[in-house]
Amino acid sequence: MFGKTKWYISGAVSSDPNFREKFAKAEAELKGRGYKVINPVKGEKDGKPWQYYMKKDIKKLLKCDGIFLLPDWKTSEGACLEYMIAKSLGFYISRLDS
């Protein structure tokens, strides 16, 4: 049903030292299910202010049709913001519980 939908992965980054691995695992799992996926942390370098990444990530989110929320998304200010934007714009919303 959602195979042609482009999905954005959202979850905690700042509070998780293993965020890259977590996002990569989610990306691989979702692509394995046949989804088109945007992994916002892929290819990003560390060291910039939070606001810099959020501005880039929101642009990426707006190119998608849905958002996949990782289990820790509620602990992240950025992921909560992404969720609010996606919900307000009528995106598909799903949780990835692994």
C-alpha cells in the first residue's frame, strides 16, 4: 500500500551515541520492505548546532509523504517537532518498533 510513499525516519539523535547505527538499521529494514526512505543522518557530519541540522532535516521531511517514528522519538525535541509538522500536514504516520 505504501510502497510508492517516501518515508522519513525520525528518532533521538543528540541523546544517543549510536544514532547512526540505529538510523541505518531502520533504513535497511524499511527498504527491505520495499519503502522509499529518507535517512536524515546519512552523510551528515557532526559538530554543527542543533538548529543547523533541524533546518536541513525539515527540508528533507517536507519532501516525504510519511514519517516513521523510532521507539525513542518522544525523548527527542527534534523528533517531536518533526512529528508535529508531519501530523499538521497530513502525512502518513507510523512507528517502527524494532
